[in-house]
Amino acid sequence: MRQLIWAGVILLLGILLYSSLTENSIKTNLFALLPDEQNKNIPQQAVDAYSEKLSRKVIYLFTANNDQSAIHLAELNIPKLEKSQLYSDIKAKVTDQELAAYNQSFESYQFSLLSAKDRAGLIKQPSSWLITKLTKLLISPVSGLDSNSLSNDPFLLYRDYLTELPRGNPKAQLVNGYTLFHENNQSHVLVLTELANGAFIQNIQDQFSQLQSELNTGGLEQQTIKVFGVIRYALQNRELAEKEMLAIGLGSLIGIMLIFYLVFRRLLFLPIILLPIAIGGLSAFSVSLFIFGELHLISLVFGVSLIGVSIDYALHYCCSHSNLSNSNDNIQALTEVRSALSLGLVTSSIGYLTLSIADFPALRQMAALAIAGLAGAYFTVLFWLPTLIKKPLKVQPVFISLVSVWINWLRDKKPVSIWFVVLLVVVLYGLNYFSKNNQDNVKILRANLVELEIIDKYVQKVIGEFPNSQFFVVSGKSKHETIKNERELVKQIRQIDSGAGRVYALSDWFPDYQQQEQNYNLLQQNISQNKTLGTDLAKAGLPEGLLDKYREKLSGSNFTPMNLDVFLNSPLGKIHKHLWLGEVEGQFYSIVSLYGYKDLQILNSIADELSVSLIDRSASISNLLAKYRVTIERMFPLVLLAIFIILSFRFGLHDSFRVVSAPLLAAMLSFLCLNIIVGSYNLFSIFGLIITIAISIDYAIFIRESKGYSKGTYLAISLASITTILALGLLSLSFTPALSAFGLSLLLGVLFSLVLTPIIVRPKTS
Amino acid sequence: MIKFILTSCLLFLIGISTVSADDNQIKLFLAEPFLKAEFTKIRKLKILSRPFTTSGKVLFLPEKGLVWETLKPIRDVLFIGYDGVGQLDKETSKLVKIDNPIVKSVSMVFVTIISLDLDKIKQVFDINMAESNHGKQKYILLPKDETIKKAIRQIEISGKKRVELINIIENGGDSTLVKFKNEKFRQDAFNRDELKLLEMM
């Protein structure tokens, strides 16, 4: 009956998995691994939207030996970018119409706009500034003054204002409408694109990968196409994780099957042994997907490593139902291990549950995966294995001999003194305290993709600057106040060092109201109302009537200042509209983005001084990693205490201490090795140690629960350790530092546990 | 935007039947760029009834660029380098950089022509030889770049043995004629004040 109920549950789990699984169930975005940042001073949704926009940017750099070839290469490939429909925006060539439209953005407001130099000149030398300027423009062979400008803007006041506006990248040149960079005697055409959808969406990544393979370098070695953007990292991380998942999954499965075959020599029996793993997996993914609606790829890789743990329950039953055990039949064999299995599941679950206390989505996913997976394996062993494996199994003599040697050695040794164990704990704690070196950098969440980093450095060298991932969010009670605050911020940032970087802000595009009013008045006084200007022109050898058209236009004008709304609705302003976040709950917000700034300390101090927010998601993630590492480190003794209390009801205080101390020593030794050999540890190493405790406490419980030195128990523990090492040892080879740290700390922990647990913990009826 | 402004602010014109110039011929013509010369610049603007004439001297250092010192009608010193333009501040006697992309773009074209460096010229212009007149050689430079093409129609360089005259003809109908005389080709041509100016570049 129970078998049937369990079959029904599995069927339900299958249906649940089928209905929950969608194309986007698997996430690769690193930020999805982290809890929501709680900052009530900024509109999180708007800031997230801006960050999302940044992550969708993809830069193409078409490189060739000269401008023409580089442009040709770009023109060869741009249709492919367009055809792919991957991008919602492709900025390749600026047309004359667009340029004219940008220019017209300011034309109606030209009498309110003056360059800093002209403004200062008109204030300081009102009588002579304009004539001197015009004469110098005529004298200069490179001023660019011509009949057209002399007629419309005789002192080039408007032109000089336009040329003072933010120019973008100083290394960029506009050639035939294309943005070109020159570096290493090569020409590079820059094409900016924006993905139509998020960089972490699987089908977008697949389309991107397909497009990459279709790009054509024209068959020439010196012509290259370099791509920069978050999507490359997302894609490669995903491909790597998929490969690792396959390798770890297959590797551990093959290893487990091989071990089972060598120990029991029953080929047909292998599918049955794999059943708890399969149902554990089904249970893990269906329950987790049902709870979270999605799973992160890193959680998934972690889930695959559970294979090595979920096989343990089957192993204990198999060894109990073998020629090594005294049990007469399958039911008795199960009875012998049931209490240990149940206790193991409870204590392991407590260990995994500690993960979910930290508010990390991925950790909660991992905890849910582990607990649901282990429960699935546990109930399969309990309900199905006795039915499926009725006949006792036969362990090969060579393994019996090996276990016998080990048990005899243990029997001959006196149990380690509890005081010695206490001393060891104290010594190891001291050593760990002085040798520990934490590494909480966000980079541990990302695989080391050297090839991509080289491309990034190359692109950075060509472009000469790189956008900062940090940006400021400025707020105010009105649009005017926000822009005013932004001006103050920009001023402070520029005071750092002119070569430190470049600021990109809306307020740079138009002066404040007062200044525009003063500009207008200056022009009226010095041109419209200046009666001697004509005479001065004549003295300089210029016709008096030169100014008539301009003067007439100026005199007939009204003061019309350029403001934020006007600018944002202009053709030029529309390009920069994303910097304005708008009104949220009575506050107005804008973004100031940065290029090339490295000294984050100064930026942070400016943010503090002016009460603006510096958004630094990388730093926030690193800080969060550190915060949760510290929290979990502090929780560690509490977890052990909880397990100790639960176990003391069954084993008593003395034996319960032994059972808990064995995994603790294993974890401490693993931690010491990590710090000495690897040189550092991180949050994920700590997770590995928690799982070490959860797994190896099972070993201690099984030994303590076994009757005498049961060969079956010791063989099961040995095999369980080997299978765990196989699964998690492979995880330590991961290219993602977080997974590697997790795998390595677990691998070392389980190894130490295999050695130490039988020495410290002895069977109850030894 | 810069392109538009450049297009509307740069200027120039002309059109003569020409044939592609032979490299060797023009190499001989450009073989000896002067280091110092006196110039007369005649700026003809459609809007002005008479041309605006200035004169002065030009100092040239192939590796840095040139010092364009106007003496009449007023003294004004411009430092036109390959990487930008500066102006001599009268009060402080120091070089003040002119951070203006249009000025920078125009100066790049100007210094390329004055340098008489064939390789550099050929990067920006197609060179055609015009019919010689009274023993004077004449070459027509036609811009390759679309942006420059919109402003400059063509540039004529002419002279008997070396470049004596440069005429920049703009599409808008304006032009700039620069005549050189008393060219000096040796380093010792510079006096102390001129060396000082060159050092400032």
C-alpha cells in the first residue's frame, strides 16, 4: 500500500515538474542570486530598469587596417545585426538629417546660451570682446568662420556654445557618419546596440550565439570583430555551467555505478540503486520549481551534486541487506537502518535549513533542492527498495577483507578521550582564527573567463575609457531642485581630477535659469543696444551692415530659456532621456553616469557629503556576501548546538558530544586546509562546511546506531564517502570560484570525516 | 553633431579638369618643406565686398606642427599642432589650448597641407596634376573624406620648384589664398624669439 501511495506522490511530483517547467525556468543572472537591496532613498524599480538597460548594451568593434576597410567591414555585418532582430536599437551611422535635428535642438534658445569663454569675455570686456573675437576668427586660418556663419552667427557665439557641450568619448572621430577610433595603427568602427530583451534570457543568449557565428570578418586576418557586453559573460557562464553539470552528473553517476558493480557484482541491480537518485532529483526540482517558480543555474549545479548524497541512503540499506549483516530478510534490514536514516535526514535537513535563513534566493533554492531531494531519496529507500531488493546482496570478499582490517584496527584502539577531542577543537579553533582570510569579492560568483577579459581590455584600450558600473542617483522635490543638486554633484566630481574620468549628466546640456537670463541680457546689451558696435566693425575693416540680420533677430526675440522638459523632448534630449527617472512618490530623480573613475572611495565620500546615492551593485554584492558570511559563521555554533540537543535525547550528552564533535573537527580541518593551501575562503566555503556537517553527522549517527562493529555500516560509510567525494570532488574543479570553493571545502570535509568519525565515535554496543 | 557643425562651419570651392598626379613628380615638388616663411593670407568671403588680408610668418617643425604668427592687422600667434591648436595669451605669454573640435578638425587639414608630407596628404586627399602655366606646377587636392568633402571643394597647391601658393576653395563660395615668400630651409633660420615660440609647442 505504502509503495502505491509513494508511486502516486511521484506521479504528482512528475506532473508538478511538467507544469512548472518553462523555457525561462532556469536563470543565469548573477543578480538573481541576491536579495533585493533595501534602499528607501531611491526608486528601486527605476534604478533596476536603468541597470537592466546597461546590462543590455552590446558594443561591436569592427577593426581593419584603415578607415575605409573598417567601415566596409561594419557595413558588411550591420545588416546581419539588423536581420537577427536581437536588438531593439542599433546605433551605427549618424545621418545628416539626425545631425541637423540634433543641431536644431538648441537653435530656438541660442540667445540664452553662451560658452563659458564668451560669457566671461562679455562680462569682463563688454566693449571690446566681440570685435576682438571676430578679428581673431578672421585672422585664424583654422577658425572655421565662413560667409554662412558670419551671416547667421557672426561672432560664432552659438557655434562655440555647441562645441562646449558634452562631446562623449574624446578619442572618437566621426568619419562618414560612423564613430571611429584609431589605435595600434588600426581603425575601429564602433557600433552600439541594445538587446531587445534581457541578457540573461536563454533564447536571447542562443540568438546572440547564433549571430556571433554568422558575423563575417571578410576572410582577412587583420580584420577582426570584437564584442563587448554582459551577454557574453552570461552566455559563457551558462555554457560552462551546463558543461560542468553534465560532467559532474555523468562523472558521479559512472563512478557510483562502477563502485556498485565492483562491490556487489550485480549488473541488473544498478538501475534499482539509481532509482533513489532519480526520484530524489525529481522531487528536488519539482518542489523547488513549485516554490520559487524558477531556479538559478548555480542552484542547479549544486542540485546535481546531491546525487552523491542521496545515494547514501540506498547504500546503507544495501549494506544492511547483505551478507555483512545479521538481518534475516529485507524488512529486518530496513528496520536496522531506519532510525539512523531518519535521524540522518532530520539532522542533514537542519544543516541545509540554515542555508535558507540567509535571505539569498539561490541559497533558499539550494536548501529546498537538498531537503526535497534527500526526502525523495529517503522515502524511495524506505518504501520501494525492500520490495525491489528482496534477496540479500553479496559483497565481494576483497571488500569484506578491507572492512575487516579497518574494523579490527579500530577495535584494538582505545576510543579517543573526550578531553582530547575538546583540546583538538580548541586548538583547531585557535589555528583557524589566526589563519583565516576571507575573500568576499563578487567575482567569486562568476567563472574566470580569461578570454573575455582579454577582449575587454582590448576594447578598453581602443575606446580609451570604460563605463563605470557605478552611477549616482540624484533627487529633489522638484525638477528644478533635482537638476540643481545634479549640477552641484557634477561640479564636485569634476573637482576630483580632470583626468580621473568623465561625467555624463543631463544638467551639462543647458545652463540654469539665472545664467541663461544673464546670457540673454548680455547679448541684448552688447549687440542690440550697443550703438558703437557698427563703428567698431568698420574700424576693423568689416562692413557695418554685417550684423544687421543677426541684430534684427536678437532684438525681436523674447527670453526663452532651455529647460529640462524642452531638452528631453528635443531630438538630442531623446537620446539622453534614460538619465531622467522622473517622479516617484513626490520626489524627482535623475542619474549621473560615470566613465573611467577608479577611486570609489572619493565617489562614496562625495555621495555622503551631498546626500546623493552612489549605486554600486558590484560593491553591494561583495558587501552582502561578506555580511551573510559573517552571519552564517555566527550561526554555525547554534546549528551544532541544535543538532547536539536533538541527538542528546537519544544518545545522552556524552555520546551526543562525540557524534557532533567528529563532523565539527572534520569541518575545522577542512577550513584550516582551505586557508593554508588555497589562501582564502568565502561564503560558499562556509556553505560547504555546513553541508559537511550535515553529511558527516550521518556517518557518526550510523556508527553510533550500529550494533557492534557492523561491517555493513562501515562499508556503507566508506562507499557513501567515496560517492560523495566523487560527486563533490568534481564540483571543486568548477571554473566558478564559488562552486569550486563549495566543492573543495566539502571534499576535504568528507575526507576528514571518513578518517576521524570512526576514531571518535564508537558503536553503542561495542 | 560635430559633423554637422563642421560641415556648416568649414568652407571652400573650385573645379578644373585634371589628371592623376605621378608620385615622383609631386615628391620632387614637395621635397623640401620650408621651416620658416613669410605669408600673406587672403580670405575671400562671399558676404564681404573686399577680401580680408593678413600677413605674418610661419614657423614649421615637421614633428610638431606649425606656429602661425599674424603680424598685420594685429599680432596673433596660433600653435597648430597635429594634436590640437593653441593660442599665445598676450597677458601671460603662455600657450592656451583651444579646446574646440571644429578648430581641431580644420587645423588637422591645414597642417597636413602645410607639412607637405605626401603620405599624410594622400591619406586625406586624392592628388591630381593640373596643367602647368608659365613654368609653374599646380596640383589639385580633392578630399576623400565625405565630411571634408562637404566643406572643402578642393585645394590647389602651386609653385615653380616648390609650393609657393595654397588656395583652399570651399563649397559655400568662400576661399583662402595663402602665399609664401622668403622661405628658409635650415634650422639656423630661427631667431631666439622664434625658437622660444617653437619650444612652447
